[in-house]
Amino acid sequence: MKATIIGGGIIGLSAAYYLNEEGWEVTLLEKGDLTDNCSFGNMGYLSPSHFVPLAAPGIIGKGLLWMFHSKSPFYVRPLPRYELIDWGIRFFRASNRRHVARSIRPMADLLMLSRQLTAEWTTHEAFDFEFTGNGCVMYFQTPQAEKEELENAHTAETLGQKVEILGREQAQALEPELRPDVRGGVWFKDDAHLDPNKLMQQMPALLELRGVNIIRNAEVTGFQRQNGAIGAVRYVITDQYAEQRVAESDLVVLAAGSWSPQLARMAGEYLPLMPGKGYSMTVDTPRQRLRYPCILVEAKVALTPWAQRLRIGSTMEIGPVNDRILFPRVQGILEAVPRFLPGFLDDPAFRELADYDKLRAQMRKKVWFGFRPVSADGLPYIGFAKKTKNLMIATGHAMLGVSMAAGTGKLVSELAGGKTPGIDASAFSPGRY
Ligand SMILES: Cc1cc2nc3c(=O)[nH]c(=O)nc-3n(C[C@H](O)[C@H](O)[C@H](O)COP(=O)(O)OP(=O)(O)OC[C@H]3O[C@@H](n4cnc5c(N)ncnc54)[C@H](O)[C@@H]3O)c2cc1C
């Protein structure tokens, strides 16, 4: 049986991994050359702690406040476009307690499954992507953020996750670089992190070794339909535009991240999803100042320490795909770091990065950005499409694509094979609208 996967991000690659394991003849079509996409420059967190969907009470109010602050971590580009308005209405409707209550269990199950499967990947010789299971700490400075984080911590405990609440002194002992006015933190001990750039280089190499046919620079342009299904996927090799090619398929997996709605439309499907741009910056650090990955809660800034490198990232700009870098937001990310971790101001690598004149001049080189595929209710779309029998959708993971990749790939292979999935996947059905 032949499967064609559209998109070589972490979701497409993970689907290829598990379909190949189940004996499918897999072709993966990627319009780029697999050296960059949203799955590369992200923070590399595996976050079972992030079981609350993005669409939750309070987000709309916070989002509106942030909209008017040029350095804030959230922005919606107001455009008179149907897809944005429709996405916004659905997001607004989903941001309620009932939606959160029924989403927490399926989100947590998928996140925990993925964490476990990603840990299993590390046992392959082909992989060495700095998987580290030492958790992630949420640090807060205000009573309001503390209250929200503690609520989250208690829910995590009821879900069976390992959590430690840190007071001011305990937080300071864990991470001596912290400012004394940081009120405390919540250490989610089941969280883990990896180096996504390494995973994204190593995974295609392993898949090709196992016989997956990865075609780079192959842009999907349409589908040949027959009897309510897709018979073949049409694509062009982007540097040879004249030549149309087809991949005959029994199963098509749409894993094209932020570009998925356009491709779904070509197949006659509707997928409410918007790109959510985020930035990151990475520096080489001979001396690592940070012991644990952490999120600076009020600033929504994340920091990931690897053996030799440190990555700082944040922001969610909802709007169409474009290559504009909003410099005040980049500056906002860097300014937040010493507000929690003042020792960074003595760090030569950080000081060099936070030299804003230099950074502005070298923005394209130093600032990475990627487009998170953000679904309209904060849950990913995983499962068969509404109208097209053999079209499987696997996208919409927003800020949790790495965290949910392995579990998503596993679900795709189980559903494709007609098996009952190991976890209940009904909440992720693309037909839920
Ligand atoms: C700053 C930032 C930090 C983040 N941190 C984390 C984190 O710590 N943990 C976490 O879990 N997630 C994180 N994320 C989110 C995560 O990066 C994404 O959810 C994930 O990368 C999405 O993967 P994907 O495979 O769906 O999409 P992508 O990685 O975008 O891959 C989609 C691919 O489809 C290809 N494609 C599109 N159209 C076509 C076509 N017509 N034909 C062929 N190919 C096509 C694209 O070229 C692309 O390569 C972060 C994101 C950002 C921006």
C-alpha cells in the first residue's frame, strides 16, 4: 500500500516513521530542501505540562491588551480576510471553560504518549539530538501569574504528572541567576527538551535508510480525485516548473503545517487554521548560565539550554505567511530575559546578541522565525478528512508540534491501518466543526 505525505516538518517525518514501520511504501513530498521550516528553530520542548488548549478563558482579554503594545508576545494582524475572521470567531467561541475541561485529558494523553515515544527514539543509533528529561520550570513575578501557574500545577498532579512547587528561595537555589523578586516557580518534571535542529537533520537520514522516498523541492499543486478519494497527488519540482509529476497513493497525509488550508481546499476540504509566527535567537555559550529550560511566565519568553548553545524564543503573530521581522517584538523578547535573570547582562554572548543596533543590522542572520500551524480551537487536527476517504490530516499543533509529533505519527499509522488507536483520538478529528 502506498502512502504519500505532504510536508517534511516534524509532523510529516514522524508520520513517515510510523507508516514505514507498519509496512507502507512511503513517499514524502517537501517543497523546500529540508534545511528549514517551523520544526527547526523552535525551542525543542516536549511539554506534557501544556495540556490546556490555546483557546482558553482569559486569552482573548490578554490578547487584546497585548495587541496595543509593540513589544508584547502576541499580535493579530487585522486583515479583512475570510479565513482570519472565521478563525477568530471559532477561536473566540472555543475560549471557554467547558472546552478546556473536555480538552485537557486528550491533550495530556497525546503529550504523554509523544514524550514516551520520543524517549524511545533516542535508543536508535541514528539519533543523538540531546534529549534531556530534566523538566521545565515556569518562573513568575506577579501574584496573578502565580495563581494561574499553581492552578495548572494542581491539574497536572491530578493527571498523574510529577510537579514541584518552588518558593522564592527554592527557585533561587535551583537557578542562582534568578532575580530575588521572582516569586517562585513550578517545575514540571515530566517535561523534556531536545535539539530540534539535530532531530530534523537526523530523522530524514534514518527514514531514507529505511526506504522512505523523500523528494525535496517537490511542491504539491493538486490532486487527482476518483470515487470520493484521492488517486494521485500532483506535484512539480520547484526548479523545473514545467514538469508535472504524480505520486499514486492509497493514502495521503496532509502535514503541510501553516500551508495546509490551501492544500485542503484543493481537495475540497475546509481547515480553519492560521499561521502564528514566532521568533528565536540562538547563541553559542561556552559557559551555560541556565541549568534548566524555563519559561518566564509574564513575558511568555522561553529559554532552552543545550550543552553548548542557548536559545531564546517567543511571540505569536497571527497573520498570513510573510518574511517580515517585527523588530520591537524581537527586542521585547531579549529585554524580558534580564528582568528575570539579570546575570545574563554579564554574559558576553547575550550582551553581543542584545546590542540592538548590531542586531537590527544583522536581523536576517541572527533572528530565526517559523510559522506555527494554529488551529481554531487549540487542538490539533489528526484523522481522516470529512469528505475525502483516504485523506488524513495531521496539522494544527500550534506551539506543541515537537511535543506531539511522535504521538501524532503513531496515531496516523494506527488510523490508516484501521486499528483502534492506543489513545482516544476523537477530540482531534478534523471533522469536529
Ligand atoms: C519560536 C517557536 C518556538 C516553538 N517552540 C516549540 C517547542 O518548544 N515545543 C513544541 O512542541 N513546539 C514548538 N513550536 C511549534 C513547532 O515548531 C510547530 O508546531 C511544528 O514545527 C509544526 O510542524 P509541522 O510539521 O506541522 O510544520 P512545518 O515544520 O512548518 O512543516 C510543514 C512543511 O510543509 C511543507 N509544505 C508546505 N506546503 C507544501 C506543498 N504545497 N508541497 C510540499 N510541501 C509543502 C513546508 O515547506 C514545510 O516544510 C515552536 C514554534 C515557534 C515558531
